[in-house]
Amino acid sequence: MRGACNGHRVKGADINNVEFTTTSPLRNTRFTECLIQRNALDKEGFKEWAFCPGMLFNSTEKWWGDQGKRNTRHEGLDLCLYKDRKDTILRLGEKTKVPVIYDGSVVGIIDDFLGKSVIIEHLISDGHNNRLCTIYGHTIPEDNLYVGKIVNQGDVIATLADSKMFKIRIFPHLHISLGWTSKKISYAGLDWGNIGAPDTWTFLDPLAFIDGRYLLLAREKCDPIAPGFDDPQPERDPATSATCHP
Ligand SMILES: [Zn+2]
């Protein structure tokens, strides 16, 4: 069943024959609304996203493990924590469904350190032949997802990768990157070692595109996250989440 968060459908099966548009309202993505809807997060009352400093775009800090420095600046935004209407901070559960931010087509499914990253090229140009791409990292792609598949805004393309099996202490989360890719880019050769290489990819801050309220947490508020990771998580419906700050 298609929910109300679906956008317009892409006409035609071959994305190369589709006109790229520069007029799409980039900011009006309804991404947060779609994610809430696809995961029934409104049952508990989704109030707003919550971000530790290390979850933000361009951050040099880790928000997991030793909370030290990242090797490179953060190329995206980590969606993990949110507040309900009682102001309790919750985290996205394993199996959280990941919706697509705009219509487009899958141009890559690559490995990352927690799962897979799905790369989607959208029908949006900056007017200089650069195309908008989004990356959905630390996920398990849907079985029927493949490179070349046309996707529509709001379609679920993946679920979050479960991070429990990894030695590092980190919560399941969606890493989302958003940027302009030049015509010179070869999607076939992309991996996390070359994404963002000069002249091929210009990252934007995804915070401006998730289309939802958010709260920036002080670093001290984020400290309990790592030690709490080993606590047994109660069995819950995949649509709900476990508390982050007991
Ligand atoms: Zn990230």
C-alpha cells in the first residue's frame, strides 16, 4: 500500500530518457514525515530528531566508542536519536525502514563498515550538469533493490543494519549523505574511499533536507550512549525504540 508520503511518480522506465529538473523544491522533502509514517514512530509521539555533536555534517568527532576524532570529516548526518512528546530520548530500532528522499534511480550498492550504502541519483540538477545524489549508509537493502531500479519518494529501500555483531560500541543508525555529482563521476567505481573526491562530488549538509524539527544535544548529554550499548535491549516491536538515557 502506498502511503500519503509518496511523491509524484517517475514517468518512463529508462532514467536516461527522463528530463532532469532544476525546479524541484529541494527543501520540501517530507523525509522525516515518511520515516515516521513507514515505521509508525508516531505511536509514541515523535517530537523531533536529536543529534550529538559527532552526528552532524562536517563533524570531526566520533559519537561512539572512545568518542575520539574521526579520520575524516563526517560526510553526512547520522540519524539515530529522537525525542517523543514526553521528552524522552529514544533511538531508532534495528529494522527501521529507510525511505527515499526524492524520486530517482539506484546507481550503487556498496559496502560500508556496518552494512551497505545505497546510492541514488535524483532527477534534480543544479543547472550546471551536476546531479543530486543521496547515500543511505549502514543499511541492509531490500531484497528487490538493484542498480538501475527506479525509486519514488517515500519508497522503502532498506532497513538499518544491526550493529550488535560489531565489536565497536555503536547504535544502529542511518548515515545519510547528500550532494552534487558531476558528469565525470563513474558510479561503477565508487566506494567509501573515493566518494567525495574533488571534481566529482560536492557534499551538502543533510540537516537542511530532512524536513523535520531537531534538537542539538550538548556533548555531556551524549556520554551515556556508549556505555549503555552493552545493556540488554528489551524485545520490542520494530516500529518502536529503546531508550537511550535510562
Ligand atoms: Zn555517518
